[in-house]
Amino acid sequence: MGNTLATRMSRLGGEAAFELLIVIKALEEQGKRVICLNIGEPDFDTPGHIIEAAVTALQSHDTHYTPSPGRKNAREAVARYVTDTRGVPTTWEQVTIFPGAKPAIFLSMMATLNDGDEVVYPDPGYPTYASVANFLGATCTPYILREELGFRTQIDDLAKLITGKTRMLVLNSPQNPTGGVFTRQDLSDIADIVRGKDCYVLTDEIYMQIAYGTQAASFYSAPGIADQTILLDGWSKAYAMTGWRLGFTVTNQPLARGLGLLMTNSNSCAAAFTQTAGIAALEGDHAPIASMVAEFERRRDLLVDGLNAIPGVKCHRPEGAFYVFPNVSSFGYPAKKIQDYLLSGASAAGIATPSGIDGVAALAGTAFGPHGEGYLRLSYANSQENLRFALEFIEIALSRIHEVLGAPATVAA
């Protein structure tokens, strides 16, 4: 027929945050006013000195191919940054630059996993981890992030999951979707579990600079673990550069060479001018980051305090990233049903708020794995005014949810 997809495509998942944008757009075209707390993107502009560096590069006609792993000066800038922030001497030959962090996840797994290899990953967790591992034919085993532990995991339970078949362990701290942060002791204990095993640790530290109270610890900093670590980081979150598509890994040199070869065969290279902008970001003024994080902390407190004041809602105060993961299991409905109700169901039932809000876009916790049942993910990458509007709407809508939806058939786990 010529229109049949490869079998492996059935193993590739989507990402609910982006899928929901289509629904939101349709509602807005109907004149509905929706507060969007579904997307993981800073609502701040890229700092001016980074933009200026990119504009200068473009005006200098810096629009051609670069080496597939990235320019040497960009890789050197990353190596200096990692050495300074993780305390581990790092060379430019260990660095690979990608057009975004997602290609880094995809190609890192492609370079290291064979059919049947086991990947141990967080649940609830960023859906790309399990999606790509499944796509590549790996066996996926989740470890549970527990609310009562601040969305950390029980280390003894994790240790039991690491077997001779485990080829990769995925860590993410600070976390998407929970905002949880592993302690330095957690990471040291995990390093002790995997050190010396034929197992890579993919440590996703894209939110490393967005932490509250104390600096988030890095798994890469654990003694004697760097050679089996794939450190994933990038510019999207801390520098408000999501649309620039720029990420990096730091690995052992043989793996870095393999990742460069995969880049040659897939993306060719990251854009030249974005690499120049990336250098300016790493080596320029970091005051805009501090200002952004301070504002995120104010929004976090506003949202957490407001959610905990709503009857039936319980919300842990996260220590990093820009998400909250409130527990809404007391209402008795699946999280996806509550997601849909807050987005459009309440409005369709005639529920209105004084501020004229028609819906709030949140994500069901199950978009991040089965253990997300009973939770919602809300991003506070939105203005304090809009967060107040959202809280007002959520409180009114949830106060009438049983009236609108009827008695729940089963209580969410």
C-alpha cells in the first residue's frame, strides 16, 4: 500500500502538554478565556545580551554548518560551565551540542541501548524517557516518586530494581512534573548502587539553576561516577530559550564520539548562531536568571498556598523547577476527568467566575505515568495575576464538581 508505518511507531508516545494546545486554541477561537498552566516554558524573554550575540552572529553571516558535535569554542564554554558548577574537571571533547535537549535524550538512548536492555526511569516522570526507550525496544521499569518523600524515591526500593539487565537509570532533579529535588545524600547513595556496573545514568539536570532555598545537587558530582554518566543540560529553561533549541550532554569521550556520529546522520549540527548565543548565555550576566528564579519562587508560594486553601486539595511545596503537583484524589475522579472538567466541563455547565475566566488548562498526572493518578500538574510560568484568576476558578469549579459530574464511579488511586 505504501502508507503503512513501521511497527516501532506504535511504541512511540506523544506529549500531552503539546496535544492540549490544540484543544486550548479551539476554545479560544470560540471566545473562551483560558488560563494556560499546562506548558513547561518560562514566560520571560531571552535576556538581551544573548539576543544581541545571536543578531551579531547573523549579521556577520554566521549561518553555515558547524562540526556535528558543536563548535570547539561552544563545547569549551560548556566544559568550563560544567567544571565550575559540578566541580568535576570536564574537557571539551566530552561535550556534544544538540538542537534541544530532546534530541540529546533520543540519541543518547539510541547510542547505548540494545533490544531488550532495561531502562529504570521515574514515575511520575517526563514522558519522553519511557517513550523513546520503548521505541528503541528496551524494557522499561519505573521507580516511584512518592509524595510523602517530597517526590523523592525510596533508595532501598530503587536498589532492588537495578539488576544485571539494567543498562540505563534515568534521574531528573529538579523534576518535571513534580518539582521534587533529590538530596545530595540521595544522589550519593544512588551512585553507590550503580558505580562499576555496566549501566549508564542519564541525569537530566535541565532545571538545575531553578531551585529554591539551596542549590540543587548534581549526580555528576558524585565521586567516581562521571565515566558512566550522561549529563543532560541545556539553555531552554534557565535562560528562557525554549524556542532556540539548544542542549548538551557531557559523557565519556567514546560515547561523545558516538553521539557526534549520530548527529552527523540526523541533525547535521545545531545552528551556528544559536551556539554563539549559547556561549553568551553561559559566560554573560546571570542576574536575569536570579531575577527570574526569585519571581518563580513568589509564584510558587502564591500557587501552593492558594491550592492548599481549597477544600479537598493537598499540594506539596516543590523545591525546584516551575511546577506544582497537587493531590486531587479526594474528589474521587480520574485525574484526566478533572483535567477536562477544569478546562471546559465547568464552563459548559455554566460555572462562571467574577474575573470572567472560562477554564484552566492543567495536565492530568497520568500524562507522566500511572503513578501520577490522583494528581494534576500546573506550571506557574504565568503571571501572578493569572495565577490568582486560576485559583479563583479552580476553587469555584471544584466546589461544584460532584454536582456537575455526579458521584464518581471509583476513587482515583
